[in-house]
Amino acid sequence: MGVGPHGDNAREFLYMVEAGIPASYTLQAATLHTATVLGVDDQGAIETGKRADIIAMPGDPVAEIGNVMKVDFVMKDGTVYRQPLVG
């Protein structure tokens, strides 16, 4: 997303799907294709020594793209920044 309020960039997925782009392709645009453009597509595996960052949400974003707005787990460079509340 080029310009928008911080934290709203996931809305770009909603707009792309609304415009007719399949949800699976919008997710690839933000992950696989971006990694290729940046030259780090060999680093996306979840294994020791790789650069994969991980997010998780409580539902399948391909089935319902709105789930991208419900991220409840974020890990970057091995550090957990957000995780579901337990209790």
C-alpha cells in the first residue's frame, strides 16, 4: 500500500479482491512475488537460518479475505511481537 493510515495496509487485500483479483493471488502478491522482487525468495522457508516472518489469523484468508484484518500472531526474525491472549 503506497499511502494510508498506519495499520490499515491489510485493507489493500480487501480492495484487490473487490476489484476482482482472486484472494490467493492477492496473498501471493504480498509474499511470494514481493520476495522475488526484493531478491529474497530463497529465504521464505520456515527453518533455521531463513528469514521467514510468520503471521497467523483465526480463519482462512483465501476463503474469507476479511480474515487478514484479524491477525493475532506475528513473529519477525524469531521474536514474537503479538500472540493470542490466553484465558
